[in-house]
Amino acid sequence: MQALTDLKAILHSKRANIYYLEKCRVMQKDGRVLFLTEEEKEKQYWNIPIANTTVLLLGLGTSITQAAVRMLASAGVLIGFSGGGGTPLLMANEIEWLSPQSEYRPTEYIQSWLSFWFDPEKRFKVAKQFQLSRLDYLNKVWSKDKDLLNEGFSTDDPDLQTALATYSTKIEQCRNVTNLLLTEAQLTKRLYKIAAQRTKLGDFVRDHESVDHANAFLNHGNYLAYGLAATTLWVLGIPHGFAVMHGKTRRGALVFDVADLVKDTLILPWAFICAKENASEQEFREQCLLNFTKHKALDFMFESVKNVCAKADQL
């Protein structure tokens, strides 16, 4: 049996796995966490490498044992219960996820975060910094990802260059969070239009309740990004309620702030590409996870939050 102290040997920022499971039973057996599926003729057990896992999403028809939860908590794996396809999130703690409890997480980051958070002006500066980081990440990824370039997503294209340049200028001109949220929504809407044009999906309209592939994939992919964001904040010991952009009335809003760093870059284009190719839910999910690893999304989230904390006294 693997020692519990070894289960956190892999840093969360370097972990590779996110799991979505449905119609199975998650349990602990012989010192491992397994999920059991019942086939027509026999039961099959599959191992979950928990030391290299960040998030476990449990969908329809799943159950989990207390012993399995204990081992997952020991490894620092976040758990969420969801509907079919990973959305919507039905049951969680800490707003988005069942967070493994630990009183030994670092305090330096929450102390740095709170040193500026109660000052609206400083909080707004951080919100703008996050949005600029988001743009830099998109430019970096879309300029070098060969698969995206082959699908027509290139930062050299005039329409995309104009959209990003306009948004960058507007960020600097924003004077409050309301204006920043509006500007962000305008950019995302513009990116939806560009993505729909590249993939020839016609007049796309974002609708969280819609069942068309593009909207469903966006919902699904966004929840994967929320899982990474929640993991980042849990590891650094920053509660999800101390948001800088999405509002102090939503206790999980900081999860949305951090997830926004990568959503438009890694989820949005592939939701449209996979919809065009009529991909399955699993194929889209695998593509998202590949992108997270390929472009070090979790590393980027950690770096972004830690950079804010490191420069808190300079705001």
C-alpha cells in the first residue's frame, strides 16, 4: 500500500489527470482507488492514479465509498458531483468542489491576497492584470499551436488582431469592474463569432441551456477549467469568495476569475472545432485535457495568482 505521505509527492501544478465518471461505483480496494463498471457478463475494475489527479467529477449513476473519499482527500483530489456530461455541478462544498481539508496549507498567499483585497482600487488593478494576462496567454498559445493554426485560428489574422488590440486598449480605459465585465463579454462574443466563422457553424448564439454541440461543449469545457482553478486556489489556501472581478455576492467567484485566464484560449476554439467534426463528449474532453497539459494551463494559473501575491505591496 502506498504511504499517505507519498500521495502528494506530485505537485498539483504538474498533475496530468482530470476524471469524469458515470454509471460506476468508486471505491478503495487494496490501498488503491478504483471504479467499478458492470458489464453484461462481468464486473470490471479500473484504477485511478490519485497521486497524479487534480479533479474527480462524478456524473449520472455514480456512487463513492467513504474509504475512497478518505484516500482522495489524502492525495488532495477535489471532488464534484455533476449532471450528465460534467454539467451542471449539482453538489459541492466550497461552492464549486468538495475540497480536501488541510490546516497545513501555506498562509503566505491568503495574507498577501487579503492585504489588497479590501481596497476596491487595488482589487480592480488585479482584475485588470488578470485580463491582460489572459490576453497574453491567448496570443502565446494561438500563435504557436499547429492544430489551431490548421483550423484557421491564428493571431496573424486581421480580424483577430483587431479584436485583441481593441480589448487591450479598452482594459486600460476601464474605470470600474462593471465596465471591465462588459468589455470582457464583448471580447468573448467577438471570439464566438470568429470561431463560428472559422468552423462554418453559422450564426452562433451562446445559450447555456442549449443542447447543440458547441454550447454543450463550452459548458463542459468550462467546468473542467473551473476544476483547475478551484485546485489552484485550494493548494494556495485562498478561499474562493475573495474575487476581484465576478463580484463579492458569489462565494465561488474567484474560481471564475482564475478559470477565465485559460477558457477563451483552450476551451472556446476546440468547442467549435469538435462541434464541426461532430465529436463525442469524451473526444472533446480528451482534447481539452490534452490542451491543459500541452500548454501548461495549471502552471499558468498558479503563476498568475502567485505573481499577484508577490506584488501585492506594489499595487
